[in-house]
Amino acid sequence: MKNVLKVITLIVAVLLIGAAQVFAGIPGQIKTFLTTETTAIALTALITILGSFLGLLFNKLTRTFKETGEFMSKLGDALEDRKITRAELTDIIKEGRDIYLVWK
């Protein structure tokens, strides 16, 4: 995730550095529309969308870790006496399925 943010930051920096060359082949009406304010609004919208996406991803990762912890707890309890009963196996499978359902 950090690598994605680094790449996006680098792309935005390169685009901002090369902003003067953007106007080279653009007709007059579009050239007047592309101002610093509209660029700032576009970047703000892009960062907002990216932040929302990363927030959803963070929630899914948090739920995955929670479900994985519950799975490991059930598995540890079942393996404690070195025998797995049918009920314990059912609980283990249910908890494993819950991990998968987070991403479905």
C-alpha cells in the first residue's frame, strides 16, 4: 500500500512539474479552463476518491485479521487435546469460511 502511495505521489509531482508543457497543443477555450484552481479541484477529488478506497481496504483488512484470530483460536482449542471432534471440525470450517466471506 505504501508503494502505491509513493507511485501516485511521484506521478502527481511529475505532472505538476510538467504543467507548463500541458498548454502547448490545447485550443484556446480548453486552455482557459485548465487553471490552477481547476487542477486543484481535480486533484482534491482524486485524493478524496483514493482516500475512500483506502479506507474501505483498511476496514476489510481489519475484519480479515479479526476473523483470522478467531479461526486460529478455534484451531488451537481443537488441537489442544490432539483430537478433533466433528463439532470442532465444523467450527474450524465455519471460521475459515468467515475469513473468505470478508472478501467476497
